[in-house]
Amino acid sequence: MTDGPLLEGRDLVKHFPVRHAGSFGTSHGTVHAVDSVNFHVNRGETLALVGESGCGKTTLAQTAALLHRPTSGSVHFKGQDVSGLGRHAIKSVRRRIQMIFQDPYGSLNPRLPVGDIIAEPLVIHKIGDKAERRRRVARLAESVGLRPPDMVRYPHQFSGGQRQRIAIARAIALEPALVIADEPVSALDVSIQSQVINLLKDLQDNFGLTYLFVSHDLAVVRQFADRVAVMYLGTIVEEAATDELFAAPRHPYTRALIASAPVVGKGKRRPGNVLQGDVPSPLQPPPGCRFHTRCPMAEDICRKSAPALESNEYGAGHRAACHFKDGDQP
């Protein structure tokens, strides 16, 4: 086992070229989905990526899962740069990095019975014979709360929560070191969300899993994550341990994000600056601090210079990319 983080992104960039057909011909542009992001996930922990829709958290997660090749920068897994691996080598890495998707029904083959869906990774990686795969599928199904008779049924015969359990069983079939969960409970009812989160926690304890957890639901993140990285328009603007982040958010965007979340039982929002306006287009991100177009404290330096995430160190790994200490002007 190597020292250091299990997963690490270094100066990670992912851009998507686009073309627009208009009255005056075709124009070209670039979507800046992820820009110069540095992050790490330690063994056995859960790092949550949070932010508004379109902030780049799903693209970052998919790039970390090697579903996208980074435009520049690198992804390191167990200390090895895996960004440029060839097809054969990357297959062995993907065995150790698995993904749970937001829509459980869309991620399951409707033509296969559940037993075959869970066994599919074992078949692809040529693990065991048919008898051994059947035994492993039975154990996996039991670990996520499914019954043996369920193995001959098809995805459309299950509820949303049960489908996500099937997807989770498939994700852990290869005994991965890292599971990347992209909004795994956002499509589920609130009562079912709690069951799935508890299941993920139990599996983490039982199998020693590490999670990169993508979510926009701060209540779920607060319950589940060890650390939180807050994303805005393709960059990470704050990172801290979960309790520290919610107790003392430093970046104006993080403060506004937390203030925008409803307070259960009180029927009102937390005090603070609620976000105004829309996220700028990733086709033309603003210069300087990308949050300055919506920040109530923005000054000239914010429009001209992008603050580094390491610019303010608050202790205990708490970092914020803001020109002003504690998110306040001097």
C-alpha cells in the first residue's frame, strides 16, 4: 500500500469544444467545465463535492473516474498517474474505481434480470466461473437488502430505491477501493434517501470503501461526508472538514449556499446573504474571481485577480479562495 491520498487531482482541467450554427455561419467556443482543480480523497473517507447545477462537480467526478480524459493536469490513483493510460491498462484501474449514477433506472440494462446485471462486472473482468459468480451475486444482493427471488426479476419491476440498491451491488461487485457516487439519492423520496445513505455507510464500514460523493443537497452531505469541497463555475472555492465548514464557512459563496438551504421545522431560511442572479456561462467565465459577479463584497481586485485556494489557511485543512480573510473586507 502506498502512502498519500487514494485519489488525487492535480491542476485538473476539462474543457469541451462546442460549435454554434447561426445566421452568420458557425462559431466556435469552449465550455470551461473544470479549471485548474486540485483535490484529494484519503483512504476510508468520504469527500463531498457540492455546488449549484452547472458548477462542474459531475464533470470533475467523471474525469476522476476516467470516463473523460482531462484536457490538462492529471489524475493520480494510489500514487500513480492514470490520466494517460492505454485501453488495457485503464481497464484494470477501472476495476478499482466504480461509479454509482444519479438515475438508477437509466443506468441498468432493462433487458437483463437483476442477477445478470450484478454479475456483469464479474463477467467483463473474467472473475470466477458461473457457480462462483452466482455465489458472489447472492452475497452482494444480501449485502444491499435484496432477496434471492429478486435475481430473476427485471429493473422495471422494482421501486426507485430498490433499483439504486441494485446499482450499488453492481458497483461493489469488483471490491473497488473507491466508489464515485454522482447524486445517488437525489432521484429518490426523502424516506428512501435516508435508507440508501445508511446502506452506503454500512458498506463503507464493512468493505473499507472510500467515497467521492457528488450532491447539491447540503443536508445529505452534512450527514454523510467527512470533508466537503465547494465548487463554483469549474473551480473549488472552499474545502474543509464537514463540521468545520458548516460551523464556520469562510467563502461568501459557501455562506450563501448554506443560507439558501431551508431549515427543517422552522419554515424559514438561515440568516445570511442569499444568492442573487444566475451562474455566468462556462463558455465565457468572468475574469478574476469567478464569483465576483454575484458577490455582495466584490471589489476591484476581485474583478482582476483570481484568488488561490491556498491564499488563506484557516487551520485543520480549511482553505478558501477569497482575497479577504474570513470572507470579509479589511
